[in-house]
Amino acid sequence: MSDIVKLVSPVDGSVYAERPALNEAAVEQVVSAARTAQIAWAATPLAERVALCLKALEALKAINGDVVPELAWQMGRPIRYGGELGGTIERTEYCARIAEEALADIERTDRPGFKRYLKRVPLGIVMVIAPWNYPFMTAINTIMPALMAGNVIILKHAAQTLLVGERLAQAFETAGLPKGVFQNIVLTHSGTEKLLGSGLIDHVNFTGSVGGGKAIEKALAGTFATLGLELGGKDPAYVRADADLDYAVANLVDGAFYNAGQCCCGIERVYVHESLYDRFVDGFVDLTKQYKLGNPLDEATTLGPMAQARFASWVREQTEEALRKGAKAHIDMSAFEMNKEGTPYLAPQVLTNVNHQMSVMREESFGPVVGIMKVKDDAEALQLMNDSPYGLTASLWTEDPNEAAKIADQIETGTVFMNRCDYLDPALVWTGVKDTGKGAALSEIGFHNLTRPKSYHFRLEH
């Protein structure tokens, strides 16, 4: 009898979907089909592979009206935001534009009598273990360039967003992708570990917690599969004395609370120059109070529930610990009717008088809470931004790009923004340092991480 994987909706606590997990025999069939399909897929001209991926994108566009409410039921994002189609389009179309250049042979012509070049060849079977918070876009970051490069995909989606894997499979089937090139599977944690340890997977991309990343590294030990990890984050913002105050407030509030704070590169801590601090806090608090916490299927809702009640409980614990240690809460949680202990519905909170002895300023929250600290200068802000085990993004708010560049060179992150935050640019590499993980997605480097270099050294004269 198969294990059943259940999706419990944060909207009302009901079981929204459930699927049987594959047994070992079924997993073996999936892998065998993928291995067979990969040979022909890699031999398919690049232009055809790209065209099929773009057809799948068109299929996703066609079903977005159904996908948006499904996402609300699965992970709680309000329907007013329209799902993830915009980012999915942007990233897929950019991959399609650069695929030929990113995968082009590199010729060496400095030695007469020889033909010497490097090719980028596919890794083979790429397994994507996708998260629930941006279930389409995070998966697409790997799926599209991997397929364009000649790999085949096995997708194992988070239980919280089971239906996303099925929607992606539907799109690729509609596009006419050959059988076995893209397969969506449902597995338990133990089933996933067995597949990873089998040695049958060539590359794994995982987005999730630090603990999850460690478990995957352990499961893969000795298989020599390559691995890309995007793990935890505690992304900071620094508002310099010369910042456009209103602009910084508006964008940082959105960066902190969009998607109920469940963004890989969402703003979790803010450092503000002392000359702007009081006005910044006042503006930030005023704007935060305007959020409407409620059912994500209601068009008026601007802040939906967190994906699971236990996630909300963790944020509440962090907030309570900070208050015990002297932090000041600026939001009256009781003003938000839907905010209730023991549920995923959690009102946004703004904390001041915080410090780095508090969990809320050091450990990932992944929810709608943000701490704001006053700093006297760039040096203090830099020290605090780097005082973290994570390093995904940081954002600087200033009118001086030269000073921003000097600070950015010293920030320990994969990406530094100026005057924006919480965004993935498909033309730039997406990567992290420290406990945030390793590997890279997007840009031509994303293609390179999904292929291996192969050298050709032909002697023409002898």
C-alpha cells in the first residue's frame, strides 16, 4: 500500500489534495524512462528544444486563470497578485534568448594543424526538488535552462504545492515534449533520500531550508552527483542618509511583507542612518498598518495566511522573544481580525529597539516580521549586514552609486541591489554564500552549472 502525501490548505485547514507516493519499482521506471529519453533529447537541435520550452510557456499562460486560485488554496498567496506568470515568462524568455550563446562551442585557433574546442554537454538526469513559496518560478529557474541544454527533468515538488508539479507536467505535455523528458513525481522524504542515494541522478537542485540542504548532501554522499542549493536567508537593507525616504519606505515595506514574508530574498532586517531613522520608522509603520489580512481568495486581501500554522508559530516565538529582551512592537496585532494564535493567519509586525542578540535579527523568520535598527554610518551598517550566517541578497538605498559600489564590494552576499529588493534578474546569476548554499541559477552561468565542459583536441597534420 502506497504512502499518501497530503496537501493541507492554509486557507481553512482542509486537505486540498492528496496523492500516492511512488514506490521503488515505479521510481525505477521513471529513472529508466528518463535515461532513455535523454539520449534522443540531447541529440535534438537546440532550436527545437528551445521552441518546445516556449510552447510549454504558452501552455502555462493559457491555464493561469485556474492556477492563481489553486496557488491561493495551496500556499496562501492572495489572488489579487495574479500568481507567478510574469516572472515565469521573463525567466523563460531570457533563457531562450541566450541559450545559443551560453551553450556555444569555444574554439581555440592559436595552434595551426589542430582543431581544438570546448563543448558544453548536458549532465543527463536533473532532479529538481522545488519549494512551496514560489513554486513555479523557483522550479522554472532550473527546469527551462536544463531542458534547453539537453538534460531531462525529474521534478519532485513540495507537498504543500503538489498541484504545481502537475500543472508543469500538463504544460509540457501540451507543448508536445517527448515522453520521459519531463516527469513529475510524488515521493515521501524517505523515498527521496533513496532515489538521491541510488547514484542514478546526475544533478540535483534544491531550494529549501539549511537542514533540508544538509540532508540532501548526506543522501548524495558518494554518488558524485553535482548539486545546487539555495537555502536560508536573512536579507538586510541599509538606508543611507542620502536615500529617497518615501521611495525606500514604500519598497521596503513591500519587500518585507509581500507573500506574507515568505520570499527567499525578502527583507528581514533594516538598518537606517540615524538622521532618517525616526521618519523612516514612522512611515514604515503607517504603511504596514494598511495591510488587509484575510482569505487569499478575497480580492481585497493584501496579506494572506502563511503556508502552515507551524511557520506562523515560529515567527510569533521570535517576536515574543524579542519583546522579552526589550524590543518595541509598533503594530497592534488585535487590529487585524484574522490574526489568531494556532493558525497560519499572522498580522505583520514591525520591531524597533532590536539587536543581534535576538533571534529575529539573526535567524531566518520567513514570515511577516521585520526588525529596524539605527546606525551611525556605513561602517556600522556593513558590520551588521555581514553579521549573519546567511548571504543571499542585500539592498542599499542611496542616491550615490559610487558609494553603493564600495559598500557592495564588502557585503557577503550573492547579490547586492541598489534602490530595489526582492527581485531575480534573469540576466544576472542567482547564487548565495555561507549557509545560503552553493551553485548558481539564471544567466549564462546557470546554463554552465547544468552542463559539463568537454574538450576536443584533433590533430589535423601528422
